[in-house]
Amino acid sequence: MIVLRSTLFNALFFGWSTIYLTICLPILILPPRASSWVGKVWTRMTFAMLKSICKLDHEIIGLENLPEPPFIIASKHQSAWETMVFSILVDHPCIVMKRELNWIPLFGWFTARSGAIGINRSGGASALKQLVALSRKAVAEKRPIIIFPEGTRVEPTKKIPYQPGVAALYSQLKVPVVPVALNSGYFWRRRAFAKRPGKITMEILPVIPPGLPRKEFLPLLEERIETACARLPVPVHHDSPASVEEKRNRRKNKAAY
């Protein structure tokens, strides 16, 4: 049933997206905020299909922790879901993402026009300077900046080091950072076809105010996000990432004997 529901969702999602974004093409000549509005409608429709077809809903905890813009949202990144949710969570967000996404026909045109920051992840120091420069413009426009500190999607059972981009923004922009935890990877895994039924939980954590030394900020951010993620609900899926890892460990233990 999960495969059938996921197949139907994918077919409707790509069909709806192509038709809707094609109809909206004239909006690209309007100011960037109009393209953000296109993304908001697209996300709401996508979430409605996820709920009705895949039985995948979501809840957001801690909305009261969002300050007045400008601010930086530093979010855990486990699936494609969180790349969409911020378009309906905050007004006219500036999302930091890999530049290749801006090259996708239709979708990429609207993200680029909305003012998303496309970063060359192999660009080193020059990419970091570009990120800070473009983010200053977003702050001047009082836009929330969305960044995924890990730099890529990571399964819930795994950890990778947080990248320096978020620390550079924190130290240079002098605005609050809002840590965000979630468990989306248990339902919509990285590069996975299936969308599992259930409820994704996102928790918006209390802000980290500006002014901390850079060397203190990044460990604090990571500790807050990872601790919050660890306490979020874990669904009972026989082939969830946690279960897969557990099965691997059992096989290793048997092999040892």
C-alpha cells in the first residue's frame, strides 16, 4: 500500500507541479516576493497531497520562538520536506541551497527569482564570502534566512559535522539564530521513493542571541539541535532507518560468534 500511495503521489506531484509552474511563468517578471507566493501555494498543495494520499501529516511546535525578522533559521536536514515547509512558515524566506537546484527547469527558475542563495559547495572561501554578501542583502530587506548547517540531507541515525557557513553568518550578520529540530527522515528518507504514513514533528527551539564567540556558537547550535532531535518521536516502521541500523548490528553480532 505504501508503494502504491507513493506512486500515486509522485505522479500527481510532478503533473501538478509542471502544470502549475508553467501557468505561473509570467509571474517571473514581477518582484521576487511574487515568486515566493508561488512557492507558498505550491507547498500547501504538496502538503495536502502528502496528507490525503500518503497519510503523511505534520505538526510544528514552538512557533512562539520565532522572533521578528531578520533572523537566521538553522534547521536539521533529513529530507526534502523541510526544504518546502519554510515557505509557509515564514514570510518571503531567503533559502540557502546548493546552486544546482536553481538549474532545475521551472522549479529552479522560481527559487532563483524569489531570491534564494545558490551556493557552490566546492567553492571554499569564495563561496563563503558570496554567502555572507548575499545574506547581508536579505537582512537589509528584513527577510528570514534559512540554512541547513549540515549542508546535505542526513539520515536520522547518522551524524556529520556542521559546516562553517552558519557560523560565518552568525558572526557577520549579528542577528538571532533559531535552531530547528525535526524527524522527517523517518518518513521521507534521503533518495527514497516511499513516503511513510504518520506525522512529521518539527520543533522550533529558543533563539540563540547574537554576540557569542564563533568558537562557542557552533558547538552550542549543534548540541541544541541534536539533543532536541533525539527526543522527538521515532515511528515504528519495520524498515525505518533506526530499524535498518538495528538489523545491521544484529547481523554483525551474529557474525562475530
